[in-house]
Amino acid sequence: MQVSIDDGSERQKLANTLTFTGVLGITAISGLAIWFSEKHGEAAEHVMGAVLPLFGSWVATVLAYYFARENLKAATSSMSALVTSQRKVGLDKIQVADKMIERSRFVTLSDRFGSIEKTLLKEITSYLKDRAVRRAPVLDGNGAIVYMVHLSTIDQYIRDAVATGKALDVLTFGDVLGVPALKGVLQRSFELVGEAATLQDAKDKMQGNPNCEDVFVTKTGAAGEPVIGWITDNAILSAEA
């Protein structure tokens, strides 16, 4: 029959045995050295001078070992508690309202340019590049999102238009809307969710739309409602990390 041995218990027994034996042995040897010496006083002085530092070092080593072990246990317990408390929360437990960019905190192209259809494309591209962003929304007069404008879409139109001989200085956003395929991209490159939705709901909407990198939050998630927040793909990625 195989006997299970508690390694920690065996080590503790060994440590106790060695400590007891060592102390007893040193004490016995010191006593004998003093006893058999012709000059007990000098012998005692020499023995104590040699033995006391040894005992001091020994006690210090034992104390350091046990206190260091306890400190390590405490640090390990604290780290485990911290990791547990910061364990990743599922997207279905995170409300979009907690992660969205509130409407008051972002500027849309319609905020910046007003009548967006008449705005020159070079002004839009310059604005996006100056702000180091790749896309920005366009809202209607009621605050509902109408288009999500990507810099890549605008650049594509400019390249095609200039290649056909059109002058960049006269190209407007309205010209882009005049191309049905591009207008469709601008209208379909976002999704909507209600304010009671979770990040999982927003992620599901994104995954169901290959052109979507953004989800806008409205009261119920219905088209035509004013935007109250914006969830980007980066916000979802950060929550999953």
C-alpha cells in the first residue's frame, strides 16, 4: 500500500530536529570546552565570543525565513484577491450607457459644417485628418444619425472623380451622395441599439454588418431617434481585453 507523505510536515520535523540537535550540541561542546580548560574565565570569554554571534546569525536566519514566508503568503493572497476582483466581466453584463461616448462629448460633421451636402470634400478630409480620426457621423436636424462618413470612402470618390477630369476644389459631399453605391455605404456603416442594451448587443449588431464599426445609442434603438451615445469597435475590444 502506498503511503502519502506530507512534504511540508516532514520538512518541519527535520528543521525542528536539526535546530534542537544543533543548539544542544553547541551548548554541550561549549560547556565541555570551558570545563576542561585550565583558565575557565578566559575559556568562557572565548567560547561566548564565538558562540553568541553564531546563535545571533542563526536566530536572524530563522526569523527572516519565517517572516519572509509569511510576507510572501500575504502578498500572494492579496494578488489573488486583486485578480479575482478584476476578473473580466462578460459583455452581456456591461450596459452601453457605461461605455458609450455621450452625445455632448463628440462633434459630428453636421455640427462642424452645418449643411453637409454643400460642404467641399477637401474641407471634410482636412477636418478629419487634422483631428487624426478616420470617421465621423452626420446627424439630421432632430439629432438622428443619417450617415457615417469614413475617410476612405471620401478618398475613393475623390480619386475616381479626379481621374475623370473633375476638379477637387469643386467636389462636395452632395456629389458623393449622388453615387448610389457610396450613399448606401454611408447609410449602412453603423447600427443602432437602445439605451438599455448591453455591449454584447452592440457587438452582435456589429458582427451582423460587415461594414459596421460603430453602434449609436438611442432611447429605444429605432431609426429617427436622437443619438444619445456612441459605441466604437475599440470600446468593445477594450471591454473584452
